[in-house]
Amino acid sequence: LEHAQSDQREYWLRVLAQWGAADISVIPAMRGVPLHGTEISHFFSHEVAMLRMRNNLRHWPARLTKRVFDTLTAAALLILLSPMMLAIAWLIRRDGGPALFEHPRVGRRQKIFKCYKFRTMVVDAERQLEQLLQQRPELQTQWEKDRKIRQDPRVSSFGQLLRASSLDELPQLINVIRGEMSLVGPRPVVFAELSKYGHELDYYNMVRPGITGLWQVSGRNDIDYDSRVYLDSWYVKNWSLWYDLIILSKTINVVLRRVGAY
């Protein structure tokens, strides 16, 4: 029940008690309230419950734990995957362009950094984007909404394979080791997208963006932007190392099934 439905709540509490219900669960309207590690207390005579919320990422031991876990795991993955990454880089460079694509993204505290990816588009993709949007106005709305285009004609055939398998994001392990990104975190965005975060922007600024995150295991590019913002802020408010491990494990399943990848 919502906040304004307290009369209905009291009615059903009375009715259920009369029916002999031994245990009754009340679900309060608390969308947006952090729940992980929350403690409850109350005043007996005033029927007031208080939730004591703990923002884990505001405490340095939690931030240190996350940073150490990110660095060690990213270093191990780089060593393990380096032969495959070198092979991918060699295949990309056959068209004469660079293997890596550097794109400015907004990091913690709105610090701009170069986010690394394997290049999946043709060499002159930026120039082609302007022409594409002018020739096909229907794509302009899609680009402004999601900063992506479904079935983008600028993506090479090998690039489509990299995107579908998410292998194009492997170079972001370098960003993790450099302290610019995290293994798990909010979706890395460009500066123009910050306005879409509204009041939730403060949560985004608190942490490093992630290679994967709650948004990715919840639908990835198939979910709307408002849902992405909500999931990003929920992750920050409820962070725990256990959640990171769960999201990483679910990411493997999402990548293998190619959910929302384009």
C-alpha cells in the first residue's frame, strides 16, 4: 500500500487479526530507500518505525575492499586473456586502423577519462555518423535517446561478432587497473548524458563506473534509460562485495546468451 492508504492498512490488520492470522507481513512503500544493512528501531508509544541506513561506500574499509578486489581480479584476467586479446587486436588492425578505440567517459566525481574498447567500427565512423543522421532522421531520435543505434551500418562484420560476445569491452580491464573504472558499477556515460540522471547524479559521482553492472544483468540495451538510472543508483545505495560477486556471475550468463547486445 502507498503512503496515503494508511486507513486501508489498519483495516486489513484488524480483519486479518480477527481471522486468526498468526503472522502478517506489511510491505511499506519505500522505493529508493537503501535496504542492505538497514536496521530498524521504534518508539513504543508513537507507532513510529525508524530505518537506520548505512551507505557502505562512504566508509574507507569498504572502498578499499572493492578496490583491492577489482585490481587483483583485473590483473589476473589480463594475464589469462592476453593471448586472445592480442589475436583480436591483430585481426582488427588488418584494415589499417588502430585496434583500440578511446572514448571520453565520466568517472568518479565527474573526472573525464579515456575508456578503452576494441574498435568495432570502420575507420571513419565519426564522419559517417554525421552523414547517417542527416540522411536518416529517424535514427537521430534513437541516437539522442540511447547514444546507440540498433543495426548500426558503421559496425564491421568482425565488430558485430565482438559486440555480440562483449569481447570489445575486454580492454576496459586496463581502465580498472588504472583506477578509472571498476569491475562492477554504474554504466560509464558521456558528459552529455549526465543531465538524464537528475537527482540521482550524486550517487553516480560517488563511485567508479563499471565494466558490468546491475543494468547489464537486468536487460542491458533492452531497458529504457530511466530504468538504467534507477538501477545504477540502487547499486550504489545497496553496495556489498557479495552483490558484486553475484553480478559478475550473472554477467557470464548474460554474455553467453547475448542478451541486449548490439
